[in-house]
Amino acid sequence: MLNACLICLLTFAQSPATQSPAVERPTVLVVVGAPGTEEYGKQFRAWAERWKSAAGRGNAEFTSIGLDEVSEDGADDDRASVDDRDALKREVTALGKQAGGQVWLVLIGHGTFDGKTAKFNLRGPDVSAAELSGWLAGVERPLAVIDATSASGPFINELSAPGRVIVTATKSGFEHNFARFGDYLSAAVADPQADLDKDNQTSLLEAFLFASSGVKEYYESQGRLATEHALIDDNGDRLATPADWFHGLRAMKAAKDGAQLDGLLASQFQLVKSEGERRLSPAARRRRDELEAEIAQLRLQKQKLAEDDYYRRLEPLVVEIARLYEDE
């Protein structure tokens, strides 16, 4: 009976509210690196346009770097190559001085790894993972960094921190072939088909899982060995999780005993929010997220608790979430 009550409360908590409070506006910064060839340039611009469209639907502030002054054949433009790195540093530094909602930093293009240092290839001087980490140090807003490039795995070690979601197209710097993950992710982030829990919005976690599935299907359909394996880290421990460690929306495996599971924070990043989500005030959304974190921690203890004790602890958390939606 208690299970049924909890399900009802959760369903009610996802229903739309009746008023629309002020919303902390998110920021989407898309950086397109050096394309190398005309064909790659066309693909990267298409991916960036999808992010721009999703940002528009999500009422997010959108800024792009690397799309201006590109020649028709997709080759690097010397007039812009000096500015791209400076522009990235300037935009990221500015984010540290701005209040607002979530920040989505999306890197599109190619990456390199020399065995020690991973870099994102810009038009002109490249930027290393460590350099980007330094620039992001002042950003206190919730942050998602999506590195959809080859050889991007090492960016997790440098960028992972509490309050951040880090997504990379590869699991290591040695997966250096062209990465298709960015194609699938840019399409999934606002795709209703990627809404795995059917709450009328697609979270970054859902987009990550949906895109990873698309990449896997691509290589299998081509009869090719996969040369990219995306990772996600959102608990600040640098122990990222691959998509195949998830069952539904919950990670079922951890990198080592006692390691916190990834996925919760990424599930709270939605670029195109549902009607009910938009109507939550920033304060109510923060409290909802805190309660969801408490529920996630409680689930980790479930096997150690008596069933009645588990549901006794769970019920007030779910009830408070339902009341948050009711009050809004």
C-alpha cells in the first residue's frame, strides 16, 4: 500500500503547476574548433545549429565561438585563428562574474593527446584540459562541460568537481579517431524520444544515454570496432561512468567500493524544460534537487535497511517534493 502511495505522490509531483515564477536563465556556450576538412566543417556547424535551436527552445542565452569568418572550403581562417582561444578565455572568465542558471559549455571538433596532455583543437593555438580548468575555476554556477571531441577522456581528470557534469566522447586520450558522439548528443538533447522517464523533458543524463546507444548502434550496423566510448562524471570524484553501467537512469556499477554513483546531477540538467519544471521557482527547484539527492543516498542504503524502515525514511522526502510542486 505504501508503495502505491509513493508512486501516486511522485506522479503528482510531476504535474504542471498553475503559476510561472521567475526562472534563472541558463547559458549555452558552444565552441567549434578547427574543422580540418570541408566535410567535418559542415558536420560541426550542423551540430552547433542543433544546440542553438535547443537553447532557443529553452530560453537560454546562446553564444558561439569558431563559426565566424570560416572560409567556404572549411579551412582555418587566419583572421580568426588568433581570436578563438582568446574569445573562449574571455567568455569563460566572464561567466565567473555573472549570476544565473546552469551553464552548458559544449566543445565540438577534434582533440589530441600526446600521452600526457589532452587538447581541444581550436583555429590557431589549442587549449589544454588544464588551461580550461583554470579558466573555469571562477564559475560557481551549476556547470556542464560537454567535450564531444576525439581524445577527450583526460578532460574528466582536469575538470571534474562538485557541482559539475563532465561528459566526454571518449574514455581515454588514446581514442583519437573522429568521434561521432557529438552528432548524436546534439540531436538528443531536445529530442522527446530521449526522454527515458517520460517526464516531458530530456535531461543531460538521458541525452548522454540515448546518444551513447546511437553511437553503439552505428558501429554495430557498420560492422566496425567502436573507437569511442563516452563517459559521464557528475559527482566530482573523477571516476567517470560509461553508459553501459546504467540500468535505466540509475548507475548499477561503481568504479570501486564505496564510490558514489554518477547520474543524479546530470538528471537535473534540462535545457528544454517541461511546463511543470518551468513553473518551479529557483528556490523550489534547488530544494527539490536537494531532496532528490537525499533519496539517491537513501537508495544506496536500501539493502542494509529493513523494508519498513526504508519506506518510512523515503515517504517524507517524496511528500515534501509533492508539496513543492503543489505550492508553486
